[in-house]
Amino acid sequence: MAEALIGLGGNLGDVRATIARAVVMLCDGATVRLLARSSDYRTEPWGVTEQPDFVNCCIAVETALTPRALLTRGLDVERRLGRDRMAAPRFGPRTIDIDLLAYDDVAIEEPGLTLPHPHLFERAFVLVPLAEIRPDWVISGHRLQEAAEKADRSGIERLDRT
């Protein structure tokens, strides 16, 4: 079994309910088991800034799936929850976004799959929730807690539990 880190977010509809559904759909308890879930965070848009704020969180899972199979499961959950990646503008508004961020200490660079996620250390909206659940995890020589502390946290607000 491997441990993987996954980021979830969105900014259309009842995002917190959609994220909760996505976590349930991802984690079947057999091939993917939820180990930890961060708080939800309200975050400013990244990339395309003229859109509603996002809600983001991260989860840690234990999985028997390969990285590619876990990514495929995440993309399938996105589709089932109403996201069409092909029709939507890149970095634009979305009901749900599911990103595979890290998978054990595996480094992969293949079409459609790069691990660790290539923008991980540029995005405080990912680093902050990751540091909440896995502060001592080291990715590419960087401890997540230290990376989160160095990141610009402006525009990131931890939300109360629902």
C-alpha cells in the first residue's frame, strides 16, 4: 500500500458539499482508504483571478492503486460531479478539481501525470492544508510545514467545520 496526497477544490455551487461527496467517492475503503482530511480553506483564485473565491482542502489516503489509476479515479469523480475539463477554460471556475499531489516518494513525468505535482510549491492554498495533515512529509527535499511557513498565505482563510 502507498500513501498519496490529494488536493480538492472548487468555486461553483455548494463547494463544501461537493468536496465531501468527492472524498466519499474517492475513498471506497478497499483500494483507497482515507487517512486524514484537512480543514476547508477559502482561497483567492489562482491563474484566472476574475472569478469567485475557491474552497480547498487536502486529504491523505492509503491506496493499492497505481499513481495512474488513482489519477484516473479522481478524474472520473470530477466527471461524475459535473466537471468537464475539456469544455472549461484552464484555471477557470469549476464545481470540483481533484489533483494528485504526491504518491509516496515517487517521481513521475509522463503525459498527463507529473509527480510530485509540478506547481505544488507555488500554491499556498495546497501547502497550508497539506501541512495541517502531513507537516513532516518531505517532497523534493522540502518539509511541508517549512514550505507552508515560507508561502504567501494572504487570501487564505481557514473555515469552520460544518
